[in-house]
Amino acid sequence: MKAFTFQTPSNIRFGAGASSKIGELLKGYKAAHVLLVTDEKVRAAGLTRNAEAAIAEAGIARTVFDGVVVDAPSHVIEAAAEICRECGVDAVVAIGGGSVLDTAKLVAYLAKTPDKLDDIYGIDLATGDRLPLLLVPTTAGTGSEVTPISIVKTPNNEKKAVISPLLIPDWVILDPQLTLGLPPHLTAQTGIDAMAHAIEAYTGKIKKNPTSDQLALKALALLSANLRKVYTDGSDLEARSEMQIGSMLAGMAFAHSPVAAVHALAYPIGENFQVGHGLSIALVLPYVLEFNRPAAEALYAELSDVIQPGYRRQSDAADAAAFIAEIEAICRDCGLHGSLSAVGIGEGDLSKLAEDAMKQKDRLLVNNPRELDYDQVRAIYAKALAGVSRPYDIVVTFVGFATPIPLRPIPYFPPT
């Protein structure tokens, strides 16, 4: 067994209405002035209201920074950190999606140290101190609340990562009530992102370990059982709760066994065509899984009955095919099917996408169960552009039949 290190938040509070308890948690840090990091939409939706009231009731001053935008641009992070320093803030609270949480993690660090953001991209280059940090996710997707990672968009439109245990918060507050108003399309996109985190953590080539495996398995079970439910009925609090726990567990898993080619290929789609991250994930996920199948078949087979309770295991080949088919079905049922052409991508864009994906060779592609070169990446994009069905047979064993019945894949038609 390979050596590994496991680091995760020491405090997690879960429950409907948990965000209204933030004031009492902040008292434990003797905080006098808090920076609340969020974005305009989250605040306008009233998702920060209970937390703001709790902070005021605790007698703690607050400054609100709601200027966070998608993909956490470096200049926004630096601006928020400067506000922190100017106001004498002594704790940071974040309420929002992944970009809000990633921003807050770095703000809490930069406000307490002389380090510059440009100097800490990479692994364990942030080694100073930070302010007390409390993170409250409003989606069930990124898992950023439990990871030591912040993804930043640089001025040249490149995504870089700061990775340090100092970015792990002091408290994670999971309040499923905050996810009830998430629209179906965002529910689906964030949910499939979380599923990809679990899948890639479980099949990672370099840092896969027993702890990340167990977290990924439980995460995938919860997410796959509930994503369709919350997509069709966003008011289902129990399903929302299980999605939020699943997302957190997936975050813990990929924090220790990092993501790979699915994310590497999804990033350029979002960056170049302003496509939501979760949709970018969904558009390449089945194709990357199929590419990886020769190297990850046994692992995909192990996941087949995790996402399909009651599935009767057969052979690794059949089980892996059934797993990929079910992932496709979840994407389709949640409105995430389609081709790259449906989001404005053409044949002439594939070389650029492949070039950008290869920039993730050392950070993400190195974790992939099967090695990828430029031509292979471009070929995956080409299949995703066409929206073709994958070249596998699905073998389903029906109870009462002695012989497995092979079914040909259903032709895949992109939406018009």
C-alpha cells in the first residue's frame, strides 16, 4: 500500500438552518469584524440573510464583499484581500458556490501574510498564516468547502491552482435549505461535477488510497441516487441534504486523489466558450470514460452497482459498459446531454481546445488512469463534437433469464 496523507476540516456542522448559527461559531474566535464574501446573485436571493442576522445578533461588525464572479479572477481576490486589510477584519465567512469559496480561502490567507498571489500558485507555496475561515456552500457540486485548493483565473485567462493545507477552513457549515432555490439546470450541472469528482478520485492513477476510495464510493452512491430527484423536484429537502453530503464527501475524496482528464478537457470549454463548468464536464465525461475504459475497466465495474442499486454484476467488460451507460443516462435525464456543437464549438476549434487541455498535463492529466497525448485529446473532443454513441455493447441480466441479453447502444442524437 502506498503512503498517503489525509487532511480535512476539523469542524463540520450540518443541518437545515445551520447557517443561522454562524454568530456563535465566530464568538469562539473572538472575532470583532468579519468579511462576508459572496456574490450579488446569492445575496439578492436572500441566501446570506440568516447568517448576516446571526453575525449582527452576536455583536460582530461585518463588511460584505459581493463582487465575486465566476472562476475567481485574480484581481477580484486581490481586491477583496485589500478590503480585509483596510477594514481590520479578523475573520472571513463565505456563502456561495465554488468561486465564492475559492475566493474566500485565498482572501483569508492573503489578508494575513505579505505573500503575493502570483508567488503561491502551485503546491505548498502558501506557508504563512491566515484569518479564521468559515465556509458555507450554496450548491452541491464543487466540494471546495473541504479542499485545500483554490482555482484562480489569471489575467491571461489561464486557470492556476493554489494548493495548501492552510486553505482548509476552520468550519464547514452545510445548510441544505440554502440549496432549495437552485434552478434545475444549475442543480444538474453542479451535481454532475460532484459525480465526476468522485469518479476521478476513485480511478486516479497516482494518489488513489483507501480513504479517498471510501469517500468516493459513498459520495457517488448519494449523488447518483439523488441527482434526478433534485433536478425534477428542487424542494425535496431530504434529497438536497444527501446531495450536499455527497458533494462534500466527493470533495474530500478528490482533495486526496486528484481529478484528471475529465476536468482537464472541461476547463478549455468553459474558458473559451463561456460554458458552465458542470455542463462542460457533462459534455466530455462519457467520452473520457470510454477512452479510459481499457485502463480503468475493473474500477468502472466496481462502480456499476454503486450507481445502480440492484444491478447484477457480470464481467468487468459488461459492468464497465453498464456504468458508462448509466452515467450517460443521468446526464440525459438531467438535461445535460448534447454535443459540443450545441454550445457553439466547431471543428475549427478543436485544435485550440486540445492545446489548452494539454496545459493541464502536469497538474491533471498525470492523474488519469490512461495516458493522453495531444492527438488523443483532440480525438475525444471530435467525438464529443459529433455527439456519437460510444462503441460498447450493454449487457443486462434480467431476473428470470438464464442468459444475459446484449443490447446495442441507443443512437445518440444531440438536441436541436
